[in-house]
Amino acid sequence: MTKLQLISKATHTIKSQPLWKTLSSLNFNIIVAFLICVVAVLYFIQINSAAAKGFEIKDLEMKIEELKDSNKKLELKTAELKSMTSIKERVGGLNMKTLAAGGIDYIVPGSTAVALK
């Protein structure tokens, strides 16, 4: 068979199929290719979103650790400032005078009478 005969035979087999069958086959292929592209794009969006959330979680965990360390330091500072030696040192810097034991005078009421209206 010559080339012309082969081409003629191929076009004859294509022409022998109904038009709706060739169009539906072509449409089906286009739809499948389009759906594959859509699924691929959605997959990439989902993967990108998951990766971004992973980085965000890692940053938040680091911030939590920093805040825990800061909280421990503040608790130590609070305990230090509440200690009796620290209070005595700070009182000395305020130029306050200390009272001797028994140096407080209390007021004792003379009677418990109440005026009536």
C-alpha cells in the first residue's frame, strides 16, 4: 500500500464514525483533562495551606516558650520582692523609723454609751 492509500484509509475510518461520537469523545477528553487540572490546583493549594499553618504553629510554640520563660522570671522577681530581707532593705531606703516593742499607744474607749435620737 502506498502512502496515499494509507492516508485515504485512515480518513475513511475517521469519516465512517458519526460526528456525535467523535465530538463526544473529544469533549470527554477535554473534560477529563480539565478535571485533572482542577484537582491538581486544589491539591497544591491544600499542601501550601498546610505548610503555612505548620510554620505558623511553630512560631506560636516558640512564642509560648518565650512567655513561659518570662513568666518564670517574673515569679522569681515577685518572690524576691516579697521576701522579708528585701522588704527590710527597702524600708531602710525610705527613711522610716522603727517602733520599739511596746511603743504603740492604744485608745481605750471610756464608756460604751450611745446617744439616742
